[in-house]
Amino acid sequence: MIILGSEPQNPVPRFFMNAGRYIFSQIVDFLPKRKFERIMEHRTKNKVEDRTLGWQLSYWGQLLVLIFGQLLGCRSLRELTDITTAHRRKSFHLGFGKETVDRNILSRCNTNRDWHVFEEFANHMIMLAQEARIDREFCIGGKFYAFDSSTIDLCMSVYDWAKFRSTKSGIKLHTQLDIVTQIPVMINITNASVHDVNAMDVIEYEPLAGYIFDRGYWDLERLHKIEELGAFFVIREKAKPKFMVEDGLDMPENGNILQDYTVRFSGRRNASNYPSRIRRLVAYIPDLKRCFVFYTNNFFLSAEQIVFLYKNRWQVELFFKWIKQHLRVTTFWGNSETSVRIQIYAAICTYCVVAIIEHKMKLERNIYEVMRIIGSSLLVKEHIKDLLTPEPEPIQIANCHPTLDLEFD
């Protein structure tokens, strides 16, 4: 007998609640739809004119289609819409809407819709991924960010709005990556003609946080601004500037740290741009069999820790390599600037939601493995936890049957 108002004695397990749902539908559960709706409500309150609001494919449905295409690894808009058209009976259950998503509809949406909506949502996804993975272990306490850029070459005859050379077009992704969580904190998309040092002005520097730069960002005036804001930086030397040694020692020859000096720049221009004292380290990197010179305004961390932080700057390089190989950010599904930006922000959302899934389900897999498994199983009806959790290896039981030794006289 069931008593109304009481809890059932045997509640339905969550496994069976998701057993009849597509994997992609379960992925959508990790996307904060309510936040997206608030972004759209804010636009309505501000009376932002948008003639695309009445179109049959909503902003939310468009984002889901683009994430679907990113997970599948579609190389063109035609390939993506051929798949959505073939599975049109599943559109509603996948979250795309009741109507078929064909190439004409998606192309018009990508070209005419406001990319700022997707940018704001991508920034929110970055924040959620940061919060989810903030408890990852790192051997040095604090906040550390690697900053770098990557250029995406485009065909000038097709993407003439991104021209930066006489025969080439392109865009740059200026990225600030959290070394601890391995999640990008900020991605700024500019024309490829924008110099790297100019992108340093976009960074919102946090007091006591560390920022690691390659020597392409050598701009002493901007580096001194980081000092004034209470943050610290680590950067490789460029152009061998003149300096005066104030303090420091040559280190023992049996270590990888060769010099640890406190110096001031002696050149007129450099001294004017960076009037404070600065720490200069010379380190030998055994893996590369080379010596490198680093500058930092941090006098508290050990020299080994400073070099370790710079080594971790390669995480941002690996991030660029990863998204170029496994997400569609080098071949685009549209030619306009709006469609390119929307596709990049959809790729960022895809990366973040996979990172959130990996962390919340405690899978102990890298993001690429999770994405590869999910991408090949989007239309499978199975619980996503079971799909991503490897089966335990079978226990091999030794032969326990007794042996009977017979002896005959």
C-alpha cells in the first residue's frame, strides 16, 4: 500500500532516470540554461533590437547544435546539418527544438545573431569550470596564469574582414590560462595584426597572483604596471638589456640555477620604463640542454620555483595545440566575423562542459579521452556515468582444485 505524501520505500535510482535519454541530452544538463535565459532577459530589458528572436531556431538551440557539431568533430556546416537533418526526429529530445535544423537556417543564425550573447555565456562557463576544478593539487600555493596567443590563418579571398598581410588573413586568440586548473580564464579574439604586447592591456591583474609570459611580451613599461598593481610576473629575457647588479651570488656549479641576482636596468630607456629593482635568474634546463635567463619581481619564491612556474607556461601552448586538434577552431562553418566568433565561443563552452563533467564524475581521465568517448556516443541511450567509467579488470582466481598424487608400489 502506498501512503500519499510519504517517500517511496525504494526510490528510483538515478541510473534508470537517465537510462532512456541520449548521451547528448545528459551533457546538456551540465549547461546552466537558466544563466543563458537571464542573458536573453537582460537584452530584452535593455530593449536590444534583434530581428532573429522570432526565428524557429532559438539562441539556445543554436548553441546546442554548435556544441553537438564540436563534439562530433564536423569539418563543415554541410556535414553538421546533414547529420541534424538525418536525425530530425530526435531534434526535440536533443534540445534543438521541434523543427529540423537545416543548413540554411543554421547559416542565417550564425551570420546574423549577436555574438556577445555567446561570449558572455562562454565567460560564465569558464567561471564554472574554474570553480569545479579549483581543488586540483599544485605544488606551489597561489594563483598563477600563463598568457600567450595563437594565430589562426584564414584565406584572404574568403575572410577579407580579417586581413593582416598583403596575401593573408587571420585572427589571434589571446589566452590567459590558469596553470592550476588548466582552464582558460580569458580568451580575447582580435585581428592577427594586433601585437602580443597590446593584449597585455586587456588582462585584469589580481593582487598577489603570478603571470608568466614568453619573451614576446617583453615590454618593461607594461611589466612595471604589474608591479604597481601588486601582482608578479615571470618572463624570459629579450635583447640582452644592460643592468647593474645590486645583490646576489653565483650559484654552485652542480645545480641547475647558475645565477640569482637583484639588478636594476642601466639603459636610459629601460631604467625609465622600469625604475624598480628586479630579480634576474640564469638557469640551465637539462631537457633542452640550454641556459635561459628569466626576470621576475618576485623575491619570495625560490629560484627553482620560479623556473618551475615558467616551465608550466607550456600548458597554454598545449591548450592551443589541443583545441586546434580536437575542436573546430581552424576550419569554420561560416565566413563572416560573427559566425567565426560564435563558433569559437561554442568551442570554449564545449571544452568547459567536458572539463566540468570529468571533474564532477571523478573520472580521473584527461579531457581529450572524455571528449573522444562522448563524441562517438552522442546518440546512444545509456547513462553517461556508465559510459565514461572503465570496467574493472576481472579478478583472476588461481586454480584451487586440489591435486591428487597417487603412488603405486
